[in-house]
Amino acid sequence: MLDQVWFSHIRRPSRYLGNEINAIRKDPASTEVSILLAFPDVYEVGMSHLGLKILYHILNSYDWLAAERVFSPWVDLEKELRDRHISLHSLESGKPLSDFDILGFSLQHELCFTNVLSMLHLSKIPFLSEQRVHMRPLIVGGGPACFNPEPVAGLFDAFVIGDGEEATLKICEKVREAKNNKPTSKEDLLHELASIEGVYVPSFFKAQYDKDGTIRCIEPLKETYEKVEKAIVSDMSQSPFPCRQVVPFTGLVHDRLAIEISRGCTRGCRFCQAGMIYRPTRERNPAWVIHNVAEALKLTGFEEISLLSLSSGDYCSIGQLLKELMDRQSEEKVAISLPSLRVESMDPGWFDQIKRVRKTGFTLAPEAGSDRLREVINKPLTNMDILNMAREVYGAGWNLIKLYFMIGLPTEQHEDLEAIIHLAEAVTHSAKGRGKKAKLNVSVATFVPKSHTPFVWLPQLPFEESQRRIQFIQSALRGKRVRVKWNQPELSWLEGVFSRGDRRLTEVLMEAWRLGARFDAWGEHFRMDLWKEAFRRSGLNPEFYLHRLRSTEEIFPWDHIKSRVKKSYLEREWRKALEGKITPDCRERCLDCGVCDHKKIDPVLFKDWTPPLRVEKGMTERRPREARKYRMTFSKTEHARYLSHLELLRLFIRAFKRAGLNLIYSKGFHPLPKLSFASALPVGTESIHETVDFDLYETMSIFSVKEQISRQLPSGIRVIDVEDITTQKKASRTEESHFRVTLNGLQIQVTDLEVFLKSKHFPIAKTHKGRKKTINARSMVKSMDFIPPNGIDLVISHNSGPQLKPADIIKGVFHLSDDETSKIRILKTKQVIG
């Protein structure tokens, strides 16, 4: 696929290459079991997910086991694969999905289910488990959506409920045993998997329904297998962590080094499923965090660290940890972000640490606009607390704050919506002295009741009412220096159906997919009309799942799946919510939710940690460093031709960091490395002569620079030469670029070339960001020669003003169609720098 001429015209082709730094490739002949970690969304989303990186690292640490990756192809590539009858395949080895022993799908939310179907269909794998009679491939799901997997239970052979590190490895071990003890049936293997803690085999349970659509009973079909309790990793500091993380070419949604400092949260927010299903709080040792951050930065070259937790500010030693990390990393221009902060646990003293390199984002999550409603959801936070923190954030130099709210929370009244507006206005007023620089983003989403939470019995806000409330907030804040964003109510509508749905929804899902539903989490692709038609054809009413007040006696579709939080505890919390009563954090005192056994499972906290003493650098080590400027010549060929200019820039910056080469950075609020390319090469164009200039804070031999950076570059990028240009006073610029165009059998008219060369003005239209510009191609072309039988030599002069790509020039001169243009191959052979 990567060598097909059409592939360079796919959007962001770099997401499909699979030759990233730290990607692991194993010889299939030397392994016994293969597992494909499948993420049903695009690469940029999937590679932002730490769980996938953790499993990739753990599983590949065993010689007998090979773990590879695959992501949902974007709609353009899906169409090409379907039209050309090409199977979806893994990034590392290029094997079709059907050739793996296990497909492990990460189900992070309910809106990814149609993408699972697309990936199976592109691999010619039957959708339903009962249709797959053979042991291979075994389809396994994991992730938070698996705490109610019933709407997709018919698609999967098994699910991992809870922490996946140990359970996934045990599944692979069972498959290994089954392969070595032939013959083994799929049924026998599933019986073995059912013995693993946290593994749910849906075919061993059957739901019976009453006439009103509710569940009469859930019948176990296997003796001694009546419920499934979630798997828990009790000691996070002993759990393996991927320091050698895959370094992507393309920009990710969260493009940074992610390190999990804590798992679980016991604040007890009643709307929050994660806070219930990931209990208890288990912190990692701060010394472990510091060591692994340093090691991972050496191996990846990332420019930012993200300290992950459901509530980073609740980490017991967060203040000391922040200072210690910044003391060690600020000189390397590594920034730190805390993506999940609670206002009540924030300390303004942290701001000075976070902004030592650059200011990362600040999001505050009041969730509700009024103090009263926050008591209902068990978030004891006042508007005064929020305003005081906003003043601190703006006062520390931040220009942008983001506030996150939900609408449709239980007992919400119109006064609570007005409170959102008043709070947003008050936050903007708290930015006195910041002038027009101070900005506020308000994000609004519709509350979706989830399984295993205290609000699971309650109806969801109707779709039309969600629209009305969002419009009310948007209108009230228009023109008040507040930017309002919202999650589309249509998405919350579908999420709500599947969050508390049952097995009857599988048919609705497959019907919606057949009608064309894809990428439902992407607002521009969501089609509510398709889903409504799918419900109609399947004879199910979505309102049944959304708008009923459930009885406390009702059997839920997931009642045989245990988060270990007792149902009686959830009911008690619901009652307390209606009374506006607060439940304290249980990290200090057990509230008997049912998760901890106080033997193996208990909260793990590091309260009294003191950073180790470090010897300060002596004065002789602080002398001014000498700055040197270098120029590197390199080639960019083979699959590296699919890297964009920005991706190439990111690749080199991280390669320099991994190589230990001390790049010089600019000054200011957002320091950038002093590194510049002579020209930007179009995606899909190869080159055997590119140059990049960079500044280092050290004098090194040309050989050392070349050797160190060469070891950190992927296949397709090769360093040809390095020279020291420190004494060069005049700024250099590219004057000419030489290209060889291979026509790949296209028939052209040489007379077209003659007409072009004789003309003084040859306009070619160029579209950029939706705008058309007409550029005189003749003024750009120094020479163009036809080289029989199948080539063209093209020399472009780089004048000031808009430029055309070589492909645009060839297309315009020879009147080629888009399809014909996609067949040519372009190689840059030389650039002249003046």
C-alpha cells in the first residue's frame, strides 16, 4: 500500500507508516503468539492513549509474544481500501488483521463502536462471535466502555474488565497454551479465559426480558461463573511503565510524554464513572516518577511531560514533585502540564514551577454553575473558590482559562444555568489588569448517566432540551469576551443510549453501520438520521434507554459485571445527592464502598516524601557556553517522503534531544529551538539534497555531530554531510531547486512544453485553505527538459511571493487530471543555496 502512487494523496499519510522511532518489530518465526492492539479511532487519538503504550511495552517484553498496532483508517483511506479490495493491516509487519491470534480493541467510549465494525469488515472478519467458529482471531475488548459491554457483547469473544496489564498478558498465555496443545476448540479456550480475574466471556451469560423491555434475569450458562469482578493492579510502582515510548511522526491530540502518577480517585463525584470504576487511589512513588521521566525523555525526546491522574492536584507530593522535575528538566526546555486539576486542590505556588519553561493550558472544572448543584454532585466547591483561583491564574501570567460545565445534572433548574453565565462573567472580571489579552473559554456538555454511578437510575436530559439550554448559555455570553464551545447534544443522545443499553442494541449498531454510520464521536461525521432509521428498522425505541426513571429493583444489563463498588453504596449516594449532602474523600477514612479488602487492595499514598539532596553544580560548570552554527545535508527518500514539513521539523527536534545535542533555544514565553530548513518539501516528494541549519551550545567535531544524529533518525532519512558555518555572516537562502519527474507511463505532448517555454506568462491556479490564487508559473521555472522516454528535468527559481509545487507545475503545463498527476513521482536532486 505504501508504495502505491495513490497513497501520497491520502490525508496525513505519515499516520500509516509504522516505522516510528521505538516501534517494535519482531520476526514472526521467532514468536508463538501475536496480538494486535486495535484502536477504533484515528492514529492521532489512539497514540495519545497511555493504556495502549503500556500494553505494547509489557507484551513485547516477552520473547514469545509479538504485539503490534492498528488504528481506524480515516474515511479517505477506508474508501481506497474498500474500492481496491485491500485488507486493513498492522503498522509493524503489514499483516492482515485476520492473521493475528488476538485482536485487542480499546473501547474508550461508546461512540467508537461503528469503527470496530469498519475495522472488522475491512479485514473480512465476521462481526458476530458466534459466526467465528475458529480460535483465531480471538476478539477481545478492554477499556472503560467495557463496564457495560452488553450493547456489543455479541461482537466480542471476551472483555477485560478493569486494569488490563496483568489480565491481557494472562489471556496471551492461555492462547499460547492452547496453540501448543492442539487440537483445542474455541469453546475450550473461552472456558480457560473465564478463569482469569477480570475476564468476561459474554457467551456464558444470557439475558431474559420482560414484556415491558426490562431484564427479568441474567442467566449464567457456566457453573461457578456467575459474576465477573474487575481486575486491579494493587501496586502501581511495581507495574511496568514504557520509558521507550513510540515517538510519532504526526502531531497527536496529546503530543507529549505521558506518565501516570496515580490511578483511581476517591473524591466521590457522583456523576463520574471513572471515579467509581478505577477505585481505590494508588499513587506511584515520587522517586519512581522522577527516575522514569528522566529515562523516558532520553529515549523519546519529547518537549513536554504530562503528569496523568484523574486528579493530579490530589497527588500527595505534587508540590515537591513539580519542583524536583522542573529543577532537573527546565534547562532542557521540557515543559510540564497537569491535565486534571481540581480547583480546591490547586496551590498557586505550583504556577511558578509550571511556567519556568512555558505556560501550558489551565482548565478549571466547576461542572455546575451554582454552589447548590455542586453539593448535589458531591463537588464541595464554591464560586468564591473558583474566582480566587482564576485571579491567581491570570495574575501568574496566563492569558487563557478554560471552564468546563455540564448541563442536565440531576435537580438542575433554570437558576443553575443563569449561575453558569454569572460565574463566567465574574471570571472575566477577575482578570483586571490583563486587558484584552485575558481570554475565557467556556465548554458545555450534556450530562450522560453512566453505569456503576449513583446517578444510574435517573433519566437523561432530552435532546431538544439540551439544545435549548446550550443556546441559552451561548446567547447570554455572546459579546462578553467569552468563547463558548459545546459538545453536540446529538452525540450525547447516542452515548446515553449505549451507556445503559443491552444486547438488543447490537442489531441497531450493525444496521446503523450498514446505513453508513462512521466516526460517530466526530461531530462533522455524526448522522443522527441514520441512527434513528436504524432504531426504526430494528424495532427499538431509544427513549426506553434514555428517559426512564429506573426502579432500584430493576436489573441492569451489567449487573453481573462488578466494579466492586456495592450497588447499595451507589443507592445511598443517590439519596444523599437529593438531600445535597457531601460525602468526604475516602482516602483518609473508609466509607465502605466495597472496593478495598484492606489486605491486597487499599489506597496507596506517598504523603511524607522528601526529594533527595542533589549536589549543586560548581561555578566552573556555569561558565558561558560557546554557540556554534552547523549545516546538515540529508536525504529524504522511500517512505520518509510522506512526512510533511512540520512533521520533519518535529522529528529533527526530538532526534537532537535523544542524541544529547544541546540545541540553542529562542527567548520569550514559548522558547523554540534555533533550527531552520532551507525549503519545505511537498508531501510525497523525495529528495537526495536537503539542508537544515541549527545552533548548538557546544563545539563538537563534525564527525561526532553526524554520528550522534544519524543514530536517532528513522529509515528513509540519511545524513550526508555536516559542516560548521559559524563564521558565515550572511544569512543563506535557497535560490534554485532541481527535480527529476518520473511520468510512470503517462503520455504527454512535448508541444505543451514548447508552448510553456515560449510564453512569458503562464498562469496556474493554486488552492490554499479554500482560497484560489493564480501564480505565474513561467517566472518560477528556470528550465524544463523532457528526458525520453519517461522523465522531465525541472529547475525552479525561488523568488519572493507565492510558490507552486513541482506537481502543480507539471499538471498545469501538460493539462493533467488529478488522477494522472497522482501517478507521477518526483525526486529533488539538488538545491542551490546562496
